[in-house]
Amino acid sequence: MQVPLIRLQCGVNSYEWGKKGSESAAARFAAATPSDNLSIQADKPYAELWMGTHPSNPSKDLTTGRTLLDLCAENQLLLSQSVASKYGSKLPFLFKVLSINKALSIQAHPNKKLAEQLHARDSKNYPDDNHKPEMAIAITPFEGLCGFRPLGEIAHFLETVKPLRTLVGESEASQFIQAAKQEGGDEAAKKKALQTAFGGLMSSSPEDIDRETASLVKLAESEGADFAAGGVSSTKGAVLAELVTRLNGQFGSDIGIFVLFFLNFVTLQPGEALFLVADDIHAYVSGDIVECMAASDNVVRAGLTPKFKDVSTLVDMLTYNYAPIDEQKMTPTEYPYATLNRNAYSSGSSVMLYDPPIEEFSVVRTLLRGEGAKATFDPLEGPSIVICTGGKGTIAVGPTKREIQEGYVFFVGSTAELVLESAVGQDEEFTTFKAFCEI
Ligand SMILES: NNC(=O)[C@@H](O)[C@H](O)[C@H](O)COP(=O)(O)O
Ligand SMILES: [Zn+2]
């Protein structure tokens, strides 16, 4: 049976935080594929390219116009029997490219149980009954807020940033500082103190937020590198001061600006990655990324957004885990099931695996340098989606061989032996990302 290689036409979502017009990688990639209803407008934000079967924006077979969702429902072998029997006739993952001009909302994604409850209670704001663990891989330099800081860092900010301490509340702040400074001590009590302090911040009144935002911005502008007593080792005062003024410029007076002092601020270079389990708090700030997640669009938001906010649900649902940012970063490993040809070896090409501790997806980044560099992948017992984010080459499954260049997206059916070959010049790179599920 001929395993299909299907060129996809993918939709792009215009959220307010997206980069504008062709500055947006999501827009450029979407526009690389012929479409009768997409013309990129220079002043319109384009946030997310969606690749997959999610019904909110299902990808289509470019040749027939049929949705990938329909094709998988008609022929489960595209997914493989094992994947289809566990996840039904749809992809277990949703694959995206995000192009971020302004900060995304302060958010977390509910675990499976909470997702079912929220979906049953409010399917408009919570369209899925599924969890949404997610992984982000930087295409360009990326900034994000991710997971709670080590408690000592938060204590430092409560002691040195008066507007923050005022919004948290004097007693909550001093109780937290006391708990944070206890050597060893009861982990559950520390997390409770963190939840109380964070909950105190998030329950601030709009008047208090307006007043304290104005004071915070004034301090940031006047103190510069000395802001927050010079900051902490992971985030220096000057960086914090710039972030406060940037976020204030983007959102005006907003409680999300104060969340900055509770969350790790992380920068990723191209190829570096983050993994977020369900219920992990985060907010991406800038850059272009590839993102892969379980098939869900459930977002619980609490700040930095014009969208629906559900602050009490967010405060209640969080794990209140805290850790240095390096524990949130994911380290890719060499992908063992691909063979590079001589050109690829000699030009320093690479095939790297990003493999989070969940079943629904993994991602492989293939970076082929120079003319004729080739990677041959062992057949997978499961579905894949491949996007080219730079350069050009060919993609082949069995006897079917197609051109692929920046923005092109292909669905690769189960048990395909996939071959990628570069058609770029000597010092250029042909880069693809492949999301897949194999169980
Ligand atoms: N962390 N990234 C994600 O979860 C993306 O997949 C979501 O689609 C975005 O967070 C949605 O962001 P807004 O709700 O528009 O602020
Ligand atoms: Zn998210």
C-alpha cells in the first residue's frame, strides 16, 4: 500500500500579540502555500500557524481541499492502528508556529480532569476536554516567563519592590518571606505560602493595580540597573526594568506586569526548548517558535490579555512547583533512527530529537547543510507532520518525491520511510521540524 505524502494548506490565527504582516513567520509560512482566502495585510497581526486536525482550524489536503481530519477518519491506517485505537481518528498532537510581537497572556493549561470539568461547565471558553502539555522550540531568539522562580528570588523582590509588596499584601508577603527563608522545612507549607502570596497579588483591585503600576514604572525608569536592588542572579535589575517598561508599553496598567517577579524569565537561542506540563504557569514574551502540544486549545488566562480571564481558576489550579529555569529547559538528543549521507556528515548536519515525557508527541529538528546533504528516516509506526522553516530541498516517501521550501507543510502517513535532501548552497541550511506520535 502506497504510504501517502500529503501537502497541507494550513490556517493562521490572528491574535493581537502576533507579529504584523510579513514580519510574522506564521503569516509567511501560511502564504507559502496557495490559498484562495489568505492575503497578508501589512498591519494585521498573525500569531499562530496551526498544523493538524484540530477542528477549530483543521489543515487541508492542498490537492483535494479535504480536511486532514476527514482523511484520517476515512482511513485510520494513516495514523497507524495503535495510535487510532488510543486517540481516535485524529492526530494526538497539534503542531504550530508562533510569531510573537507582544506578550501572550499569563496562562496555564488544565490537566485532563480539570479540562473535562471546565469543558462541561463552559465549552465556549474551554473548547476541549483534553489536557495541553506543550513544548516550545526557538526558531529565532525567544523570551518567555515560565514556572515559579526559586522562592528566595521571589522573597528578594517582595523585600525590594514596594509596589509588588503592596499588591501582595503586607501580612501575606512577610509570611511568604519567612517560609521561603526556612532552611529545608515543609514543602507543602512553602507551596501554600506561595499560593497565598500569588493569590493575594492576583486578587488586587483595578484601582490598586493602576496606582501601583504607575509607581512600579516610575521606579523602573528611574532606577535602571539598581531596580529591585539590582535584581537576582537569574534576572538582573536592568533586565527587569526594561521588561516592566516594555510590558507597560504593551498593556498599560496590568496585573501581569507584577507576575514577572514570581516567574522565571527565560531566553532561548534557536534550537533550545522548553517543556511545560499541564497546570504550569507561563507567558511567552517574544520571538518565533515551533510549538507542539496535545490536541487541545484550552487556555486559562489571568493577565496581559484582552481575552476572557478566569483568575480564580488559574490561582486554584496551579501546581506551585518552583525551580530554577534550567529545570524547565529541554535538552535535545541525537535522533538515533535517521541516517545521514556523506555530504551531510561532512557539512556538520544534524538530526535532533526533542522527546518530552508524554506520549502524544515528540519533535525532530533536521538541519541539513549544503548541496546534496541527505537524511533517511526509519519508518515510524505513527503519523508525522513536517514543516520547512528555512532553505529548500526535497521530501520523499517511497517513490513519491516533492519539492519542499520555507513554509511548506506535509503530512506523512504511518510506516513511511521518509527522505529529506537539501538543495541549498554550500554554506546554507535546509531546516525542517517533524512532529510525530508513535506508541
Ligand atoms: N503557550 N502557548 C500556548 O499555549 C499557545 O498554544 C496558545 O494558543 C496561546 O497561548 C494563546 O495565547 P492567548 O490565549 O491568545 O494569550
Ligand atoms: Zn501555553
